[in-house]
Amino acid sequence: MRILGVDPGLTRCGLGVIDAAGARKVSLVHVEAATSPAGDPVPERLARLADALDVVLEQHRPDAVALERVFAQANVRTVMGTAQVSGVVMLAAQRRGLPVALYTPSEVKAAVTGDGRAAKPQVGYMVARVLGLAEPPRPADAADALAIAIAHAWRGGAAPVGSAATTSAQRRWAEAERSSRRRG
């Protein structure tokens, strides 16, 4: 399965593509941080990021999109920009018929490092280690996008739940998610 991980941001949007073969085997396909100038009007910035996203979607043809879930924080301006970019990503994926999975920052950190409160350098280090890179991708938004894609692969997104390609922890996690959706 090919997965596009997206770390949404209005100034820097991390885009990371990996191939996942199940059983925690992942490899790097592409990584970048698309940018938009802070002084430009928001519609222009969103269009610029959408264009970069379209190029990645067209060139690498992922099977799924994993996106960092917008979370509340004190800076409303940052949340708004992140939410706007997330909407652009979800729309682009929907138009291509691609499933979208959302992950909180702590879910991504826990999946990649084992600690939901890991610092950015720890996440970057583990991304580099998992993908066999000499050093973490820069800027951190690029490494975060790869971490989001890896989290999706390791949370059962890259293999059918219950198959030999998933771990028992992944199968338990998927069952817990199904149970919580049934309840409500």
C-alpha cells in the first residue's frame, strides 16, 4: 500500500509518501515541505499548497491519505490555517476516491516512538531509523508527514486487520476502534 502522510500547515505543509508492505515494513518514496508565503492572501496560499498536493498525488498515486487531525490550541490563527489546509487535503483525496484517516499528534508519536508525548527530535530520529535514512528529513514538517504515514501503516492501514501482516497490538487497536464506533 502506498500512503501519503500530510502534516497540514499554511506556511509549511509536510507531504510524505511511503510504501508499506505490512508487518512494519515501510520504505520512503517521496518527502517535501510545500510552502506558501505568510504575506500572501489566504486563498492564494491555499491554492499554492493545493497545487503542490496535486503534483504529489498525480506523481505518486497513493492508495490512502493519512492526515494529522486538527486539535485545539491557544493560537486560533494557527488552528484556522491548519484546518483550512486539512480541508483542501480531504477534498483532493475525496475527488480521487482515496480514503482519509485522521490521527492526533499523540497517536502519531505513540505509533512511531512508543511515547505519545515524544519531542519532535525523537520523532524525526525514529522516522529516519525506520526508513533507513542517514538523518531526519528537514524541515520537521517533512519528518512529521512521514511519521503520520508510518502511523497509518502500523495502525492496520497497510494490511487487512486480522491478517498475518498485522501485529496483535494492531488487531486489538482496530477492534477497539470498531467497538467505539458501534457504541457511538
